[in-house]
Amino acid sequence: MKALLHTGGSLAWLPDPEERPWILLPVGNRPILEYWVECCVDLGIRDIRLVLGNGGYLIEEYAGDGERWGVQISYSFQKEGEEPDRFPLRNPDLWKDGVLYLRQPSFPLRQQKSISALAAGESCRLGAGEIDYGFYSADSAHLTPFLAGQSPSALPESSTGFSAYGIESAKSYFDLNLRIIQGEISHYLAPGYELSEGSHIGYNVVIPPSVIMEPPVMIGNDVRLSPLNAIGPHAVIGNSVVIDAQTELKDCVILDGSYIGRNLSIEQKIVAGNLLIDPDTGDSLRLDDSLLLGDVGKSTPLSDFMNIFFGQVFSFILWLLFLPGFFVFYSLIRLTGSGNYTKKTILDARKQPRMCPEFVRVKKNIFTGCFQGLSLDRWPLLVSVLRKQLYLCGHAPITPEDAEDRFEKIPEYFPGVFYDELLLPQQPSSLILNVYALNYIKNRKLTGEISLFFRVGLQRLLRKMSNMEEG
Amino acid sequence: MKSEFKTQNGTGIIELIGDLHVVSVDELRQKFTDWSQNHGGLKYVIVDLQQTTAIDSAGLGLLIAMYKQIQAQGGELVLCSMNKKVRMVFQLTRVHQIFSIYDDLDEALRNCA
């Protein structure tokens, strides 16, 4: 017996299928893929074939070869636009001994905790109402015509204790999540685990004492709650979510990597990054205001490598280019007594305290204007980039005094030499700094780095030029 | 990169061994052009990537050019036996949407018969 699961296809209510294949959507706080794999394990199926669609690499990255579930997962492609039912016909011999076949997005909904495998010669449909999401068959009388490309006979309802539940609409997905946290989660718990007081809280979750939690709630891993949050009842919060202070969440589903701003009340909604979805109507609204909703995002090893490579190479070039200018202008500044460097302690990329030079202007004149306008004041910091202590572009470094508060709010740390906060007129509050940092983490990619470098460099230059003209 | 061109029961099979990248693309393109001129009218050409260790954008470009050339001659170019590394590149660039991709050579031969 094998399993053949089509992971392609997109859900109309969920934009960006390439960033979020349906099978990686969380239910409770785990991707649907895990529920299907566990279902296969319970049915004694160890050989699972996933047919990939757009965003399939995310699935492959997540599931790997299936070793962690004790199954063998392999991957195939199907040409876009081809009927899913054509795929098994490529190599019918693989499936003739029985197959759990899924052709459309759905969730393996269990009627009870234990599910049973079919006996030889039995078949059942996986679906509800008129929709067949697939079938589960160990019956050659059913499989033979199917694998010959003919329409198979209608199958009976599943008697195995589970069936496929469609997630075509935002409402069905929302309802499924609420069903899970209202008690059905116990059907999916592995032996040895139990649910206490209707709530589940993952690893590395920060919950300040002033948070009010009203079960049932489900919170994933790496989640940061803030003071005076009110969570629940019926709140499903995914992994890597940041919720700012005084925000109330109930009857809602927050998907992985979302940032929720402060003083908000979210009820009867699905939040996916900066996308707000109404489950009843399926309407969605993308908010561009990162003070309200945002995407915490996650960096990938490839993007990290590209960013670091770009940073290192470009920093070296800048170091050489800025060298003559730095010595000329800094000598003039010292001679005129219009500025100097002081030492400031910040946390470096490894979150270790490090003394860094910071330019302090004493007198405003043309030398300091050129020095700062051309960003020559950043020259000593470029060495730290080459030593991998700072990034060329990033967000404002955090000082040891602010570390405890700030690291609670941001999931990753990229202290930069150039960052948007340099353009702020005065020292911003930690809330604003957090928003800037979350924005940077969300948009961290090579093109964004290049854009940030030139944006910050040019704006500093233009501001100094206009200041000098005014002066 | 090494390449082997052969035919089996009226189907062309191209086996690519090693890294398919910018350095090897020109030579491979020339070999393919010579081979396809001598084997016009093939309905299917299978590119076997089992021993292809890596691929870059130039390699992808070559495969697409080969696909178009075979299609212009009334045939179809299909791929088979991708390893994980090559599969990732195809997915990231979405080139997998263009080709029919089979799990192994046997499956490709069965479906291209």
C-alpha cells in the first residue's frame, strides 16, 4: 500500500500559493501535511509520494525524506494544467496493490482517535457530500479501471474512522481550526501526550504575567506575547508570531510568521502576514501599515548566504573607496575641532557586547557636512562587517540595556552599518525601532539590501546638502 | 560535463553527466544541434538527469532551447530522474511548469512510447 498525495493546486481564498502551498497551511498549529503523514503512518502506509506544484520546494524543505515520521517520502512533478488523475497512469504498477489517493486540497478529518486500515478487497471514497477529494482502495476491481484511465465505479463512504474535509473556502478552514481547538485535537495527539485545560502552548513562547489567557487556545512555537494581551477563547496562533501589547485575540486564526500590532482587537478573522481574511465572506484585505499587521518572515539559508556575500564583498570595496576621503575629512574635522569618535557598546551579530566607534559632531561646518553626507563616518564600522560582527545593511543595533525588552519583540537580529533608522530625525522609541526591525526582517533579501544601502546613503547626502544650503 | 546521445525504439535519449553550467553549455548545444539534425523526426527526446549533479541558469536556458527546437520539429522533450538539487532549481525558477518530468527513465520510456 502506498499513498499518493497531490500538493499542487491553490486555494482561491488564500493569495500567494507559491509562498504558502495549501498542504503547509497550519491547522491547530501544525501543517496539514503532518496530519496526512500521521494518517498514513496509522494506516500502515510507509511509502508516500508527493506530487509537487508551485511552491513545492517549501514542502520538500519541510518534509525532507520523511525520516522523522519513519516513512519514505518521494517527490514528483506533474506538468501544469494536467489532470491529477493522469499522474497514477504514468506508472500503474506502483499503485495496483492499493493506494491512499488524494487529488484535491483537504484535511484528514478523524471521527475518532483510532483509525483502521482497509482490508484487502475494500475501497472507500475520501470526501464529503458530492465532492470526492480522493479515495482509499485496496481493491483491484476498483483500481484496475482507474489505473487504465477509465471512470471507476462509485465508492462507499469511508468506514475507516477518517475522511477528507475540504478547505476550499476560508470559512471551512476557519471552522476546521475551531473544531480542532474545541476538543477534536485529542483525535490527533500521539500516544503519551495529553491536552491540559483545553490549551496547547508550544516551545519558546514568551508570555508576560499580565497576559489573560482564556481556553481553548493553541499557540505554536517561537511566539512572543506582550503585556496586557487577551488571548482566547478559540484563538489559534501559529509559529513565529509576534503580538504587540494590549491586543485582544479571540475566535481567530493567526498563521505562521504574522506580526500583530498593539491595541487591536481581532475576532472572527484569519490573519496571514499582513493579510486579513473574513472567513464568512472569504473577503481579504492586505494592510500596508506595519503598525497594524505585518509579516515577521523568515530568512532562508540561500538568502542569508547571498546577503552576507553581498555585504562582505561590497563592504571591502567601500572600505577601499572611503579610505582616502575618510582620512582627508577626518583630519580636517580634528584640526578644526568639529567632531570626534566616541565608543558605544552595542550587541554584535552574535549578540555579544562590542565597543563600536560612533561619530559625534561638535560643530556644524562643511567638513562635518561632507563627512556625514558622504557616509564617511560609517567607514570604521565597515571593518566590523568584514569581521562578521555587523551586517552592511540591517536594522539599528541594540544596546545591552535594551536587549531584554527588544529581543522579546523581534525574532531575528541583523545589526547593520546602514539602516533606515539612521534617517529618523531623533532617537525613536523602542516601539518604532521594533517596527523598523520587523520591517527589515520581513523584507530581507538581496534587492532590498541594495535598495536600502542606496536609499540611506543618498538621503543622508541630500539632507546634508540641503542643511548646508540653509546654513 | 559528459553527455551521451542515443536512440531507443524511436525515442531519443540524452544522458547528461556532471554539472550542467555555463562552461559546458556551448559544447552541449553544438552536440545537440548536430545530433538533432541527424535524428530529425523523433517524436520524443528524453533528457536523463540522473547523473546531473548541478544546474545553473545557463543550463536551464539550454534545456528550454532544446525543448523549443524539438517542439518546432513536431516532437516533445521530456526530463527524468532529477536529484534533489536539480529539482530545487527547477522549482525555484518555475521551469518545471514547462516540461513533462518523470521519476525515472523507465517511466519516461513507458509514457513516451
